[in-house]
Amino acid sequence: MTPNNHTPWWQKAIIYQIYPRSYQDSNGDGIGDLKGILNRLDHLRWLGIDAIWLSPIFPSPMADFGYDVSNYTDVHEIFGNLKDLEALINAAHERGIKLLLDLVPNHTSSEHPWFLESRSSRDNPKRNWYIWQDTIPNNWLSVFGGNAWEWDELTQQYYYHAFLKEQPDLNWRNPEVQEAMFNVMRFWLNKEIDGFRVDVLWFIFKDEQLRNNPPNPNYTQYMPDYDQLLPVYSTDQPEVQDITRKMRNVLEEYEGDRVLIAEVYLPIKELMVYYGVDNKGAHLPFNFLLLSLPWDATQIATTIDHYEGALPPQSWPNWVLSNHDRPRIASRVGAEQAKVAAMLLLTLRGTPTIYYGDEIGMRDVAIPFNEIKDPQGLNMPDKNLSRDPSRTPMQWDNTQHAGFSKTKSTPWLRLDKAYARMNVEEQKNNPHSMLTLYKKLIAIRKTEPALETGNYISVHSDNQMIAYIRKNEESPGFLIVLNLTHRPCYFKSNFNGVIEIATSPELEGSTVSGTISLDGDEGILIRLKQPST
């Protein structure tokens, strides 16, 4: 919690990530857009969402579907225009929903005017806005495979790109670059954006000496293509913390608890540094632990305790199950365990982020190789690294194209073949559905301070289950017991209470006293009748 008894909105919020291409097509071109998102805001209000994070909607050649920005202060025509975004901001705010944009500060598109100037000549004023070298200085690799240094024929030098060659890295050691990006932030904050998710923040500074990354075949992967070299010198440099603090200062020029969320794929110890000295760094360095861990009760319980114990004083945790770069939770752990995962996400202490479609149990969809759109899938030898399967269109109903598009236009990615029975409309009135479970969990979280901002107390874990309490000073709190396996499990306890929410709705309203038995793939949330002993 923050000092002075002030709780910023983002500590209580449920954040919902939308991949704009895949949420709702309003104009029949097969690609989702801003008007489509506006038309679906009432679903999010009904569900209980507090904030939307939009993946990039800026003008872009779409070499990496918007993460190659050619103009930071406008909207790509496939998504609409600036007025459409302003209308979405206003409509969301009218419904009590915040809107966050995806800031991409590490690199631009090779078609951005800054880079076109930079590569026009060696003495151009913007030459030092990017990283140029006469020869390849080191062994750094691109995340998308191959050498990260690209030869430029015009000026006879190499430029650095941590991702695609169409995504040259900015030189954040140049104060002009810093101020230009801070002004991009101000542009959007002036339009009442409520904050930013900052893409690959830990990449933006590189070692000043450009030293070789050391080989480490035993490196635990936090990015899928860094298994050959430990990126000691190409990522996570100390200077990043000063920039994070400066970004935070830009937000604090504005009223309303604007939030800075940092994408940082790092182990817990390194992740904690991104909260900054005196918590003046990122408000929420994204915690991706549940994306990477095996679905194993012992490992997950241990990691939760480790993460909670490592948090700096007055900082706030957060949790993520899926995103646009990783497989969906329902495909990683199975449909039944996805319900248990939802209960975990929405009852842990900290701000949860829901990936669009997870609330109905959407799965990764098999995309034939000849239909792959993702540059990671196209550029890597292993097509299974494509991120397309987790980016497919939202499934709204059982009509053509699942209600994603109302025309005969083919959606940009194919739909799950099961969409006719796995969609929002089918699940809304089904008491056993994933959507109903999400709605109940969100509702109780928003009405119970113990679940919204209360303490986390670890109670028990073994090789099958996790049990923990969420409570505050005003109430006995809630006991959450989750079976992360397919087999029955048992928990000898002296707790008494009533089951408020269960993955099996038949259990709701029943009393619990003493030993708790759970079927496979089952989770329960118990309102305790008396303090634990």
C-alpha cells in the first residue's frame, strides 16, 4: 500500500489486455479496430473490468504488428483514427474504465522519420539517435534469430536491432531521444490516457562498451531465443533505472494516479529493482512468473512466497496468466485447470491482468504454416514459436466468424473450430461456465476489502494443492484451497466457514469444518467464520 492511506486505483483494479486486431471488427475488413472495442465496452463493464491495456495501435508498417512504430502520436488507419481513439477514451471513462496504451520506447520502425533521417548521412543531426558502428562489435543476437547488427549500404555502417532489422534500437544514452519519448508520453497523457505498459523496458540501455555476451547453455530462458547467450550486456543495464524514474516523473506531472507498468522478463531478484529506489520506479513491474513456471503446486506455492517476501516496502504485487507473446492458460494447463488458474489469479494479493478471451477459456488455435502472420513464426526455423495461436479473434457468439466480424470477410487469423459452443453468449447464463466463474470472482474481489487489498498468508502446500488466506483487520478473511492436479486431494485443517465460490458451483453455500477434500481440478473460496488458529 502507498503512504498516507491513499490507495491508487491500479492497486484495486482488474486490468484486461486487448490485442486490437483480434477483439472486434467494426468495418468488415477482417481486422479488429477501435470502434469495435468501443462497441464491446459494455461486456467489460458487465464483467467488472477496471482498466483496458491496448496493444499498439500506432501507425506502423506492421513488420511486428505494431511493435515497429513509425509515428508515436497517431493511430494506424486499420484501427481507425485519432478521433476514434479519443471517442474510445471518453466512452471507457464514462463507464468507469481506465485506458492504458502500449509504449514502445526501445526501438522504432525503420520507416520512422527519426530513423530515415539518422540513416540519411553520417553527419545527420539524428545520426546519434540510433546505435551505429563501423564493424560488428560483438556477438549480440536478435530475439527473432541471427545477428543483431544490420549493414546499411548507404552510410556504410551497421545499426543495432534487438528484434527485427525493421526495428532499429534507439540510443537512450542520447538526451534528445529521452526528451522526445517523454514528450510522446505527454502527448497521450494530455489526451487523458491513464498510463502506459512499457514494452521491453529492460532492453532500452545497452552496455556502453558493447562487450560480448557470455555463452551460457544452462541459462534459464526468460525470452525464448536467448538460450545461446546470457544477455548480460545487451539488456538490464543499471542506467535503465534512471530512465524508469524519469518516466514515472512524467506521469506525476498529471493528476489521477497515472500508472507505469513495465514489461520485464527477469528473475525475482532483478525484477524487484524495477520498483526503483523509494518505489519511484515502475508502479507495476510485470510479474510473469505464472507464465513461465511448470503447473506444479509445490513450485508455484514456493514462488508466490518468494515473490511476496522479495517485494520492497510499500510496493504492490501483480500477476499474469497469459498474454499476446505466450500460450494461453487453457492450452498450457487444460480447460479444467484453467478454472483453478482463474481462481488463483483473482484471489492472490496484487493487481491481476486478464488476457482477452481467457474469461471464456479460449485456447491456442492451430494455425497452418502457410497462414502464419507472426514474424517470429516466419523468421524462426521452428514454426511452433509463432505467437499467432494465442492471438486469434475473440469469440462472441455462434454466428459467422463468432461475431468478431459481421461480414463475409475472412478474419485475419482463423477462429477456434469450437467457437459455436465456446463463446460469450453461450457462457453468460451457464452457471458452470468459465465466464460465470470469472464474473463471480471479480465481483467478490471488488466487494471484499480482504480480497481486494488484504494481506496474503500462506497456509499449506504440497505436491497437489495450495492453501492460503486473504484477510484484513476487519474480518476473519477468506481461505482459498486449490487442487492443481487431476486427482483428489485432502487438507487437514481446523478452519470453519462457508464456500462462497467453487469451480464446481454445486459446492457453493455449503459449510466447511475440519478436513477439506477436493476432487481433481477443483478450487474453493471459503468465507471464514472465525479467525484461524
